[in-house]
Amino acid sequence: MQVIAIQKKMDALQIEANKLCQTNPDLLDVEAEQLRQELLDIEFTTYTELMRLGRLTEKLPSLLEDILKPQQEKSII
């Protein structure tokens, strides 16, 4: 029963989030930037862990940084 109640609440929140994004498209940019930062953090943590384990001898440049540049930077370039 709790699972169903939680799922219904999550569905309602998703509908509300979708409505907010439709009325204010800037929220999509905020969400995209948060996801971008999370991915970069994961990459950094992975490189750090590989260096700690001795599988990497030096820190590699970020592969995701150029791919995940914020949209504003891409349009300037």
C-alpha cells in the first residue's frame, strides 16, 4: 500500500514539475546544469579513485567537460 501511495505522490510531483517547466523554461536550464555538474563530479571521483588504486599514474583531462559545456558557452564558440 505504501508503495502505491509513494508512486502516486511521485507521479503528481512529476506532473507538477512538468507544468512548472512549461510555464518557466529557465527551470530546464537549471536542471540541465545540475545534471551536468553531477556528471562532472562522478568523472572526477572516478579519476581520483583510479589514481588512488594505482591504475592511473596522472590525472587525465576531463572528457566530459567539453561535451557537457553549458549551452551559453556552446553558442559563443
